[in-house]
Amino acid sequence: MGSARSEGGPDRDQDPAGALGWDDGLYEGRQAAVEAGRAKVPAQRGASDTRQADGEGEAEPEDPDERPGQGSGTAAPGVPEQPLAPAGEPPRSAPPRLPRHGGRRGAAPAGTPESSGTGPADDRAGEAAPGRPGKRRRRRRVLAWTAAGLALTLVAAGTAGWFYYQHLNDNLDRKPLHIGTSRAPEPTPNAAGQTPLNILLIGSDARDSEENQRLGGARETFGGPALADVQMLLHLSADRSNMSVISMPRDTLVKIPECTDPDTGEVHPATVGTRMTNQTLMRGGPGCTVATWEELTGIRIDHFMMVDFAGVVSMADAIGGVPVCVDANLHSRTADGKGSGLKLRKGTTEIKGEDALAWLRTRYGFGDGSDIARAKAQHMYMNSLVRKLRENTGLSSPNRLRNLAEEATEALTVDEELASVAELYALAEELKKVAPDRTTMATMPWIWSPSDHNRVEPKPDDAERLFRLVREDVALDGRAEAGTSPSPSPEEDETSEDPAADPAEIAVLVRNGTGSPTAAPVSGRATDLVALLAKAGFTRASADQNQVKNRAKTAILYPSAELEGDAQSVAEALGMPLGTVRKSTEVSGVTLEIGADWAEGDTFPKPEKGDNEPPESAETLNGSDDTACMEVDPAFTW
């Protein structure tokens, strides 16, 4: 089999890996052979991991956003061709050996002269006379050899497919999902028992290879710590009817939690003040970026996918051109040589390779030249990319699909649970269920930071509102009635079958999580709620004196089924919807976590009309909008 990268590769019927690199039919034959004891499972083989570990550093790094020149879609370096055996041949490295007979090794396939008894005389020599036991033994041996030959063919094909599948798996780089000290609560399943899926997409600016250095520029940063310059949270609704993608500008100032580097064991303490969110990647890797998002948003993240400069280029080349639009001629280049170098004519252009990377990195020339404008450009690219992948434009060729599988698996770093082709394929199948018009792109609402006018901070009310909609699985396209699953109202909740104890017997721990990235917790809030519970008969309620994490949303947590009724009893006493009661393995008893949504007053706040729509400051873009055009700064036209 030729390299999967070759456009002139074999047809599917000659390719043991199938159109996507594997074929279910091949596994059936191989499994039969393994079960029959005719084959051994081969050892793993594939590309070794040569990526460098993330660097460390506390000082805020320079943020290079330029590259030296303008490319034209140079392909990423190839992967060495894998020595796979073609279908029907045994692998060269370890050919199965069959018993010798008549001076020859191996078995002839069924239907050959040997199997029909009409072969050369030397093979028939010594044959027993008809009707004798020797004759029957000879026939049994011929039949056994024929069966072994068929099995060998299946084994060879299955082994080749297995090797290619393992090769793709070995391409993937793996990192831990979360390296912080605490997790966000798990989401509450909807009425059908389904839960949403949250995936953090990370774009790294690592200059850890010659290719990344060439594409990223800024030679002085070669080998330095990588930054998470692109961060997008992809939220797939529980019922798979809609999808939301939320970008956080890389210049956002946030508190970064304590993270432990999985490679070195180094503990990076939580930041005292705020830092740019892109610095999370150099504090132990993508698992720290995930931990920071969870602490800021209260959203439980299930997976992450990270790609670097070279990965973007190689995947963009494999996918082919993606249409983008600018409202004027654009050249992203300043007088002193800064800028991405992207040069486009007014209107729609299909971009790929290095041009795609330049589009995703461009600041100078888009809008006001800020990271916010760049996020809009990234949303437009992703919308076009999703539409293209759904329509399979240019991807109907088996060779193109194999090439995309190669490039995607080589380009990605993923969490350990997602690190297999099977898991990635299953994820792709889930994402395909959402139509473009049910996909919404949004930017985290922000304000200019009072402490640094070149940076931004989450806009207190609007950002929390957007995060709450994601936590509660509310569609951002305003069509909540079309299959989304927001938190149910009290009358829609089901009361637990577990009977509640008398309020005076229920111990309740109350935690003050009313702080936010821009404000300290409300002093004495836990004590206030303890007093409120005592009035309702919960005399064993007590305030947690330890420092606790900020929570955007108030919730009542319980660890096991026998305490569900007690937790619901607390919710009823406080006038809270039963949908705010959740099971959590992070607590040891009934626990009331007070969020920023209940920072004052004795009455639990009711949702206001319009609360289930994203704020205007989120600047949403519908996935079916193919008319969007980036505004070009007049200073960068030609």
C-alpha cells in the first residue's frame, strides 16, 4: 500500500485501510483468525512522539502576532510511509510459518492444481491408494492447508488495517484533561437522561519546531513557552439539536487556579491577581487552560483539542479551500513589518494552507485591530469550515479522506479519553447531527480592563448570563422551544423517592462562592444563609470557614442517592427550583453553594423575561450565515 498522503494512491478495493483508514470488514476476518489461534495481535507501531514539553515562565511573554512573509499554502512535512502489507499478503516483518510438506513451505490457495489433486508429480508422490487411511489423511491435510491459506489472507488484510488504525492513533499527542485542584459540577441530565458535551478548542502559538518558527515568526521566541492564543468552547446540546461556540479573547485577564505540570510535577500556585488567559498553557499545558475555563464559567469541560501553527496549515491544505470575505482589498502589513502578511481582494476568496493560518491570526487590518476583531474573523472561518465539512465539498475522494485523517491526527493534541480515532470519529458523528442554522458563534462579553487599557475583562453581568445559558443548555439561537433543555421550573421537577429527614436532623454546609473574576465574595453571605436555614428548622446548618471557589450559579449538592431527598428539602425551604439540586462526588454531605446570582437578599432570584437569550454584547453569528464579511481598516487597503 502506498502512502496515505498520495493523491494517486490505490483504490478502495486495494486499500486494506478503507476510505477512512480502516474497514470494519477487515477486523472481522482478523478477529476470526485471532480467536482460532492462527494469529497474534501485533505490537503497536506508529510515529513516535517527538514533541517538546511546554515551557515554563511567569513573566508575561511578548505576544508576537506576525510572520516574516506571505506564503502560498506550503504543505506541512510528510509522515514517513508506513510499511503496511497489501491486502492478501502476510506482513513482511513476521510471516506466519506453516508445516513443511513435499519440500515446499506454505499452502496453495483453494482452487489451484495442488488443492484439486492435479499438481506436479513430486507433490503427488507417495500418495496412498484410494480407500486407504493414508489417502483420507492426505485429503484432510489438503483441506486444512486450504483453510489455513484463506485464514492467512484474512489475517494479512486485518493486520494491515489494524496497523494503519494504530498508526493514526499513534499520531495523536495526549495530555491530561484537567490539572487543577477542583472540577466544575457535572451537568444535570435532561428528561431523556442525556447530557451536553463541552469541548475546549485551543490554538497554540508554540515555536517548538522549524516549521512553527517559520510560520509564526518572532525568532527570539523559539523554544519559549507556548501560549493559548485561540480559546473556543464548543457546546453540543444534550439532545444534539444545537451547538454553540464561545470565544474568549486571548487578552482577557482572569485568575488562574493552581495547576500541576503532569510531566515535571511542578506546582504552579494560583495567581494572586489576574493574568492574560493565554498564559494558562505555559503553566502545565492544556489541562491548566481547561481548569481556568471551568473556574471562570462553572461549565464542566469534557474534552479539549489543541493545534499549533503547522497543524492549522496541514489540516487546511487537507480540507481544501474555505471561503472567506472582506469588504475591501486587504494587506495585513504595517510600515515596520508587523502583520500576518495576508493579502486578499475585496469579496469572497477560498483560502487554505498558510493563507488560512494568516486569516486566523490577522489583527492588523481587521476592524479596530484588536483581538476582538480577530475572534470575529475566526468565527467566520469556522462557519465556512463547518458548512464545507457537512456538504463534503471536495472530500468525496478516498485519498482526500485518508489525507485528512493523517493530517488531523498528526496535528492534534487531545485529552487522554479522546485519544483514539474511534473516539474522534464518534465525536464527529455527534457534531454532524447539528444543522448549520442551529449553530451559533459568540464572543464572551467583555469590558476594557481598568487596570490595563490594552487588556479586557469579562463583562460582569453579560458574561455570566452567557455562561449560565451554556450551563443550563439553552440554545443561543433563541429557539429554546426546538429541543434545548434548560433547567426545569419547580413544577416540572420530579420529587425524589428518597424521603427527607426532619429538617432539624439534616446537616447542611453553606459555602460562600459569590465572588467573580472582577469582584471579591460578599462578606458574611454564608452566615446570612445559615440564619435563613435556621429559621426554616435546619438547625444543623453551618458556614464553611475555608476559602471556596467562586460560583456563578447557586446550587445544592449531595453525594449519594440517600441524601437526595434531604437536599431537595433544603431547596424547597429556600424557594429554589429542584433543578438546582445536583448530585456531586466533590461533596461529602448536603452542601449549599451560594453563587454570584444570589449575592444579596433572602429570596432566591427568579429568572427575568429575556434571560434565556444571549446578551447583545455576545455578538452572535449564525452558522448558516454565508453573507458575513470582515470589515477592513482603511489604513490596510491597497
